[in-house]
Amino acid sequence: MDECEDVPNDFIKLKPEKLSVDEVSELVISPYCGAVSLFIGTTRNNFEGKKVIHLEYEAYTSMAETEIKKICRDVRQKWPSVKHIAVHHRLGVVPITEASVIIAVSSPHRAESLEAVMYCINTLKASVPIWKKEIYEDEYSWKENKECFWANSEK
Amino acid sequence: QVSVLYFARSAELAGLRCETLSVPRQITSLQLWEEIVKVHPRLAVIRDQVVFAVRQEYVLLGEQLLVLQPGDEVAIIPPISGG
């Protein structure tokens, strides 16, 4: 295993395969931490009365990884006791109820990891270049996060 | 010469994901957009909803002067929807 078990680590992965909650939580578990907080984003089966068949994600992968690293850096500045951070995002087709994103954070006590997880998902939605297409029965729609400052939601 | 990357809706409108474009070394972000729209007029409809990522830093379309090097990556970034 690790020689330096104490070194805080960021685990960032963008991949087309099904995400695993077990895998992501195990990445951040640490004997020094009493808390692991998790967020799982799953695909809903409906939007404004339309039936969603599945989602498709694409990413500007190199920049997405860099932006997620920036988020991890911000987290460690705001919550210095945070130990490990894992962000796994799925790309390509994601069927209904499966996870599109899993974020896990460990810290000695629960407040920091809970707050850090919320910060991670909120900031990811505002700044990481990943796009989601919702596929309905007879059409599709590129989604726009309300957190994205250059989206025109009034249009 | 820069590499232009297209994503999501902009890739659908342009009909491709990646190409090289010759542009002046110094150019405002708005002028860069206009150069790209000359090649792909269908992109004009999303003008108010996109930003650029130049060397992986976000840049608004506007008067900001860009200093581009050969091989720089410029990406068209429609509104994001990760997570």
C-alpha cells in the first residue's frame, strides 16, 4: 500500500463505465478520518412531463480534469482538515437511475466533509466543461445548468 | 494556426469536433468568434450562449485581446451541464 499513508489525495476520473459507490468511497477512506460524505447524481426518468430514455454526457476531458483539480484545491483551502477527495464522472450513455457522478470526501469530523461535498457538486455544475444531452422518445435536448453563468435561461 | 475544438451543440451546428484555423496572433475574442462563424455560419445562433476556453481558461466573447501561439487550443463552450 502507501508508504505515505497520510498524504491527502485527489482521485479524479472521467470514464464511460458504470460508476461504483464502493470503489469511490474506498478511495477516500482513511484511518485518520471519522467521516466520509458522498454525493451521487443519478439520472431521472422525466423532465417537464417528457419521458427521458437515457442521458448522454460528453466532456472537454483535459480541461474538465483541470477544473476539477481546481475545485479540489479550493476545497482544501476552505476546509483544511479534508483528507481525500474523489470525483468520478461518467461519460457517454447513462441509463435511467444509474449514477452520472459520484463525489466522496473524507475528513476527521463530519461537518467539513459534508460541506465540502456540497461545494464540489455545486462548483462542478458551474465550472466544469461537461455537457449532458437528455434523450426523449422523439427528440433530445442539450441541458444547461442554472449555475452556468453564460447560459441564457430567459431565452 | 490554432486548434479549434467544438463541443455539444456547437459540434452539431459546425458538423465537426476539431479543426485547425489560421487566425492573427493578436485578436479580440469577439473577432475570433466572427472568424469561426465565417467558416461555420450555423454557429451564429448560439453566439449569446457560448464562451471560449483559450489554453483551457474561460474567455467571454468581447473586447478581450488574445495573444495566440501556434498550436494553441481554443474550444467553443456552450452552456455546461455536468453533474
